[in-house]
Amino acid sequence: MTTRSRSGWRLATRALALLAGFAACLLLSRPGWACSVVTANPSASFGSVTSLVVGTTQQQTQALPSAGLRCPGSTLGLIVTGDRVNATVSSANGAGLRNSAGDTIGYTIFADAAGQAQITPGTAYNYYNSYILGLLGLLGGQAANLPMYFRTQPGSAGNVSAGTYTDTLTVSWNWSICTGIGVAGVCLGRNSGTATTVISLSLTISPDCAIDAPSLDFGSAPLVSGFDAVTQTISIRCTKGSSYTVGINDGLNASGTQRRMAAGGNFLAYEIYQGASSQTRWGSSGSARRSSATADLQPGNTDGVSWQGFTYRAEILPAQATPPPATYTDTLVVDVAF
């Protein structure tokens, strides 16, 4: 039988307690567990859209998987009091994309693709929250790049001029992350630091036009001589600063350049003239086209918002025999060259 003195038992017991306490203090300690800049100058693009589209439809950047910083996740899914990875964004153009003409398209910034976590320029946003860490899979402690997303504000765009729109964002990062947790959840140490990344944003606007050309109806009459002339207006709105010309083709049933409506194998000749009273034919080429500067409504207006109106007079030509009774139709193409 082996015997031990009481003092020996006390010594052994005390040594065991000290060893256990030391292990508890080292639990989850991660020296060097820190944020770091992975891309100092990331860039994001909205791609290329027309001026009419950007004015009515929200555009989102292609994926910007990193706003420049890579950070570790929370230790064992715990966000310790005082943990932060703050991003403070400043914009060269006041959160607006701007082209050389000075036109501006507003946009908003988010920390998530769903647009639930908005980042306000000039106000620190803390990426170290359960929502963002959960999206990035950082509640298990691994590291990941911190993303940033951008969306245009359609109401702020109106109909802007064509060109390349850009903005430059400066992101000031400030972080403090617990690197180890001891007993009772006490933080054993922190990694703190600051960094700066610069993000370049771009959007290309291409010119476009919208056309409103109502259908033309001559009505009905028993004889060719019974049809009255019809006066109507084609309305057009184009990208700000754009000049253009408008043409009308000869239709589906033309004989040479003579426009005709058709019913079966029979035809009814008609013509379309520029303006309400002129005899100048409105065609699709050369001087037969109409210029935006000669519009009947808002002539020469290139503000991109106002609709310009082009009035025409359509007549069924009286010097032709009356064809058999039927409904005669044709289809014309109105084109805008800009």
C-alpha cells in the first residue's frame, strides 16, 4: 500500500487546479486573428443601359465581392461587447454618378445583396452584426471578404444625357475584434486597426428614343371622293442633348413609292404629308425625313423630358377608281435616327 502525507495531497490538488485554470484562460485565444486589406482599389460597374431605362428602372452593380477588406468571423459565433468593423464611406460626388456634362444619377449603398442593410455616407456602418456575419458564414469563426452593393435611384435620374458616369468612394475602416475568450466570456485580447480603400464606380448611358405613333383611321365612305383627310401627331422623346430625324416608310403594299392599303388583291392609294397643310411628302430617306429642329411641338427642344410633336396630314388620293367594298389596311414603320 502506498501512503501520502496530507501536505502531499494538498500540493497535488493545488497543482491540478492551476493547470486547469491555465487551460481555461487560453480557451479560444487566436493571436494575429485580424482584418487586412486585400484590394486597396476595388471597382464596381453598373454596366451599360439606355437613358430611358435608367430613368425608370433601378440598376444594380455587378457583384463586388470585396469592398477591400477581409476580416475574421466571431469566435464560436459570439459577438463580444465592443466588437466592431466599421466602414465610413465618403463620396466625391455626394452619392451620385456624374458625367462630363454634369448630369447626376443618385445611388444607394448596401452591405448585402438584398438591400436590407443600407450604408449611409458619412455614417459608420458596423459589419460585425449577426445579420451580416450570418450571410457571410462568419459565425463559425472563419474569415471572409466584406462586400458592398450599389443601386441607382430611378427617380433621381430623369432622362440624362449619354456618356460615362463615375464616382469615387473612400472607405475608412476601423475595427476592434476580440481574439480570445476566457472564462465567463471575458475577452482576453483584441486586434484593432484602421485602413482605407478607394472604390471606383461606373455606369455607361447610351442614347435612346421613345415613340408614340397612334393608329390612323380614315373611317368609311361609299366612294373614294368621300374620304376626308386626317391630321394626327407623332410624339417623340429622346435622350437629353440628342438631335435626330424621323422617317416613315412606304408600308407593306407600296407600288414604287406610292403607299397603298390592301384588301385581298385590291388596293387603295393614299399619302402622308409633313405638317397639317403642306404638300411635302413624309418619307424615310434624305430630305423626306423630318428633323427634331422642325418639330411642330417643342421644336429643337433637347431637354430629354419634353415630348416633341410631328404633325402630319394623311389623304386617300381622289384620282383613283373606287375599289370593291372591304376593309383596307396597311402597316407603316416610323423610325428615329439619332
